[in-house]
Amino acid sequence: MHNNLPKNYPLADHDAHARSVAPDAYWQQVRRTLNGKPVDEAQVTMIVNAITSALSLKRQDVVLDLACGNGALSSYLFGKCAGLFGVDMSPYLIEIARKNFSRPPNYRFECDDVVSYVMHEREPSAFSKALIYGAFQCISRDNAIVVLRALSERFSCLEKVFIGNVPDRRRHDRFYRDRAPTEAELNDHEARLGVWYVPEEFEEIARLAGWYAFCSYMPAQFYASHYRFDVTLERLRS
């Protein structure tokens, strides 16, 4: 009925945005920026440490990196695991990943939609850990549980999943300081910042999909800690 009405808030077109900046501006391509400038190495190190710790990453692990973007962040994990397979729906970002970061056969990237990929991967048992960093909010609420359930049921060897940098609904006023976003914007996966979640809501969605979710916050010195949280998923014990 009203779905075709124009949206009066910024939308995210990740592929178009990536093409609008320099080919080697890796952090700008995936909007890992602060006031328009790429985050510094100390911030990247904090992200890598959070991922490594939350996943209890071991040298023998094979990692699935969903919505991997251009592979720049993925590449920091190569030396910490036996293999990594990155998936992203942006043809341009995957082109960048393959050109600059791919190290086949163990560290590879493919262009695919996350929802389609988790439903159709032919060897889901190959992965022991999974990662979705800064992108889960770009999946619709309906598809969010589809993805989490597929990771639980089809990817049977996954021990842990790390979902990083999720916008915290209770803290949206710390980001939107000059305007009040509408409910529609906060719930729209196509909006610039995607879907905003309350941690307890995320825990319930995860439980329905077969996961125990532990929500946490990055240290205060992390550039987005004031309005985002992380989630570590572990399997529910029957």
C-alpha cells in the first residue's frame, strides 16, 4: 500500500558508494570512517582483536566472512586461521577484494547475496567460525532470522558467530544529534545505517534461531562504541 512512497531519509547503496571513492581507499569504500576520514590503524586493531577474541579464533579454523565488503578487514584474519571465504553482494567490492586481498586457494572471495548464499552453500560443514561485521543491519528483519537459522541448521560445524557493530536502538540519539529519525528509518535495512536493534531483542531473535547471544560493547576509545554493540553467538545446548 505505502511501500512505494519515497523515503525521506538517506539510503545505503554500498556498491555505488564504493565506486565513488578511490580504488585504494579501502576504509572509505565500506564507510569505516570518522567524520569522513578513514579510521586509523589503532581502531582497526581494536576491531581485529574483538573478532579474534569473540570467535576464540585458532590457527586451524576456517572462517566464513559474510558481507565481507572489499576484503580489507578480512585480510587481517588470514594469519590467524587456516582459511577464509568472504561473500558480499557488491560486484565492485568483490572485484577489489579479489584484486588486492585474495590468496587462493585458502583465502577467497565470491559475489553473492548473504541470504541466498547461506541457503545454497554446497559445503556448509567446511566452516568452524563465522563473522558478519558492520553489515547485519543491512539485512531485513525477516531475513535476519532466516540467516541466523541457516547458520545454525545448515552450517552444523560452526562453533561461534561474531556479529559486530550493530546499531543500538536505545542509543540512536547519540548518533542522530541534529534530527530525530522516524520509526520507519530505524527499521529499514535499506536506510544508511540499516536496522537498529535493542540487545534484548537481538538475543530473542538469536534464541529462536538456535543460538545463545552474548551482547557486549567495545571500549570507550572505539570510534563507534557510543551507539553500537557486538554480539557473539554460541549454540544453544539441548
